[in-house]
Amino acid sequence: MKKSEIKILNEVAINIKKLRMQKHISQLDFYNDTNIHIARIEQGRKNISIITLIKICKYFNVSPAEILDNPDIFKT
């Protein structure tokens, strides 16, 4: 994986974790509600699909833009 791709995954991971923590939702509760293992996503180890990103956004009631809200992650 390229450094730029790792940077994007890490930024997305940070934003997803922030959302989860702000809403006081445990990883286990998130899994029970969505059937998505979020731990590896939050560690930036798992490249998620668009479908998974949309499911996460729906769960937190945010747009994908809010999770991808950092223009620097798209710079190479």
C-alpha cells in the first residue's frame, strides 16, 4: 500500500473513532448494531469499501464528506 493510501486510511480511521467516542458508543455496541468490526477500521489496518463507509455514515447520521473532511488526505 502506498504512503498516500495509508494516510487516507489513518485520517478516516481517526474521524470514525472520534464520531464513535463523541456518541459514547463502544466497539461492541457498534458491532452488535451494525455487524461491522470497527476495531481494525479505527486502527487504519482495514481498507473499507464504499458500502461499509455508507453504513457507518448512516449509523452515525453523518455524510461521507464529514468522515472524509480533510482536504490534505487527498494530496499525494
